Amino acid sequence: MSPALVPLAASATTEHRPLIITLFAVFVAATLGITVWAGRQTKNASDFYAGGRQFTAFQNGLAVSGDYMSAASFLGIAGAIALFGYDGFLYSIGFLVAWLVALLLVAEPLRNSGRYTMGDVLAYRMRQRPVRTAAGASTIVVSIFYLLAQMAGAGVLVSLLLGITTDAGKILIVALVGVLMIVYVTIGGMKGTTWVQMVKAVLLIAGAILMTFLVLLKFHFNVSDLLGTAAEKSGKGSAFLEPGLKYGVNGTSKLDFISLGIALVLGTAGLPHILIRFYTVPTAKAARKSVNWAIGIIGAFYLMTIALGFGAAALVGPAAIKAQNPAGNTAAPQLAEYLGGGVGTTGGATLLAVISAVAFATILAVVAGLTLASSSSFAHDIYANVIRKGKATEKEEMGAARWATVFIGAIAIVLGAFARDMNVAGLVALAFAVAASANLPTILYSLFWKRFTTQGALWSIYGGLFSSVFLVLFSPVVSGNPKTSMFKGVDFHWFPLENPGLISIPLGFLLGWIGSLLSKEEPDAGKYAELEVKSLTGVGAH
């Protein structure tokens, strides 16, 4: 067997395992140290939920980048490009274009209109209790599905590096990630989470720059040679560099691409852990600038995924990548090992360990952000404003948020243990589809449509939530595909698409419109006028 075909787990030999474990321990210890330091500065609810609104536009832009560039971005996109060429790179384009929607429609009005959560914006001109309950439920569902994807990614990554093959060992890794994320959020709150995300973003960009430089160096900085070699090694020839390898086989796959594209582009502006980042800056202008910074940083990263993905195809080869992980999730670590000197070398093991530790830090930062979003929504929307009817003190609310973090973390650990062998891409797609189906229509209608009512908001949130989850349950993501389905060996799917966005997103908008028109409730024109002035000018914003 050639060195390129030696599995990653086999290459992480006993002599190099201490180095790998040491680097992982250093990364975890450093991020825990940052969290404890930030936790000492968390004095009140504003500190816990919004970091005291003290972060600059650049700092928040870095943190937003760190929050957004998840395991799916680093591991998943590199793998998708390595296996599917041009069609894999379409993920990068979709993730990046999504930020234009967030910048143009959501960032500034949301920062002006809310205080800590999405529920604040909706409740401004609607009946508080039902709307906050719906917003809290949607936030928690999206966050948990996104959490599962990250934790499953962590399980795959660490298991391969440490040579863990037993189910008990994989479950232990998932539990470790869950415990770490609970510690990050309960101790550090938004301040700790933001600093961890900033550090992680710098490390990830630095790692990507280093690997991009080394890949281009191998091909004497000739991108044409890189692409040509990747196409040759792929076994697909010129088709590897053209559309249609993954999303052009038949009519259904083309519809799936449209559905996925809609979910990616619209889902970002409805993701709870991204939305709450707009509240950590002092002004709406800073929120807008932070999105500009994020677009620049994320854009540069996704540009480098061309070198990472096509470099993995050219240097490691699709056969070796699939042998290690059929979904291609280990393409970037395998490429790092090759660039460091190859299998069995100290340089290869060192670069592999560094890049994998950065990927692990990526996962930890994202799960912390997701957990904070869902626990904040529970404590602020459901506990403080629904259960306690606005009578809870800041101390009680923060206590509820910390207990919610433990509870949500426990759920994520249990479900993550079951999800350790599931299709990670399906879980990520579900989170984006739910966010775009339930959250985005309600936010846009609340901000920009005078006739929108409480009934419209409830129909939109619950309709988008249930339709997207329902369609995915009966899609090939869950059953019917013996290689990639969550439940193998059974087939109860009838919905042909892997992503429900094509159906559930328009349905979420339609239900919000119909629900408002059929509502007997008379919209409060005065409240809408106040919200309009507040969202567009920032007058009276917290």
C-alpha cells in the first residue's frame, strides 16, 4: 500500500500519540484559561448575554467568523471539494453569499430592536408569552441539531487521531466535548465565549494560510497545475472541474441543489447563535461593521478552501480520503499530515496534530456559541418573560441560563452519543433549513410588515419548524440510503430531497402571511411605527 493510502488512524502511531495528546491538552487548557478570566468579569445579565456590549466591530467580526466557521466549514467543505470538485466548492459560495442577506436585511435592525435574543424583537409589537415561547422553542431546536453535527464531528476527529475504535470510547469523547461546552458557557458567558471564538478564528485562519501556502508551494504557485493534477487523481477527468458531479445526475439531485442553496443562503440570517452576536457591540453601526469584517475574514477562508480541497484531491487522493471517512471529513487533517512530511514522520504527525487541534478548538467554540444561544433564549424568553411574567431578577435569570446550559448540554451529550455515526451533513442541513423556515420569515415580517400579527408569527414559526423537521424525518437523510442515511437497513422515506428548504422555507413565509390576514387581532400601528424608527435609527436602543 502506498503511503498516501495508509489510513490516518494507522499513521497516528504510538510514538506520536503523546505529541497529539499534549497539543490537544494545550489548546483545551488555553481556552479554559480564557474562559475563567472572562468569567471573573461577568457581573450582570448584560455581561452574560451580550458581553457587556463592549466588543469593537473588529473583535466581534472575528468572533462572528469563529462562530460561523464550524466543523462543517473546515472539515466538511474541504472534504466535499476533494470528493466532488466544483460541486463541493458550491458550499463555500453558498455559505459566503448568505452573509449579504444578514448584512442587508438583519444585522443593523436587529441590533437596534432587540436586547438579548430574537424573542425581544418579536415580542415588541406582539403578545409576549406565546411569541417568546415559540421563539425559544425554535432557537433550542435549531441549536440542538447544530450541536449534534459539531459533536459528531468531534467524535470522528478525536477517535481517528487517538486510534479509538470502541463505541464506549467514542461516547466518552462526545461526553467530554459536552462537559467542556457546559463549563465554557456557565463560567464565561458571552465574554468567555467571544474571546474563545476570536482566538479560534485567528488559529483557524493561520492554519489555513499555512496549508494553502504549502499546497501552492508543491505546485510552484501554479493554480492550473494544482487543478489539473486534482482532476487527474480524482478519476473523473475534466468533469471534476465542471458542474454536475454531485448535483446533476438527475432531476431530483438538481432540485436538491436548489433546495440546499436556498437553505444555506437564507438560513444564516436566522441562526440563533449568529443573531445574538449582533447584541455584543455598542451600536448598530458597529454591528454593520462587524458583519463587513466577518465577510472579509470568512471570504478569505472560503477562498483558501479551493487550495485545501483540490490540494487534498491532488496530493492525498479521493481513494485514501474515502478509505478513512466516506464523507470526506478527514481530508484536511490527511492533507496536513502529507504536507508535514507524510505518514510516519515527526513533521507529518506534528502538522496533523496542530491542524486537528485547531479543528477541535473550532468545534468547542461553535458548540459554546450554540449552547449560549439556546440557554439565553430559554432563560430570557421562556423563564423570565413567560414563566415569571417579567418579574425575575437578573440574578435569577442568569441562574436559569446556567441551569439551562447544563440541561441542554446533557441532552446534546445523550443525542450526540446516538449521532456519533450519523450523517453530519444531514444534521447541519436540518439546522439551516429550520432556521430559514421558522426564524427568518418571522424576523423579516416583524421588522418590515405593518400588518403582521401574533397569529402570523406563531403560524410562521411553528409551521416552518414542524414542516422542515417532518420532511427531513421522511427524507433519504434519515432512511433509504444504505451508505449515508442516519438509520441504515430501514427505508421509510417518501420525500425525495435531502434538504426540505425548497418546500418548508416558502411555507414558513406563506403561513406567516395567511395567519396574519386571517387573524382577528388588529395590529398596533403605533408599536410598529416605534419599532420602525427604532430599527432604522437606533433611537431608544439598549
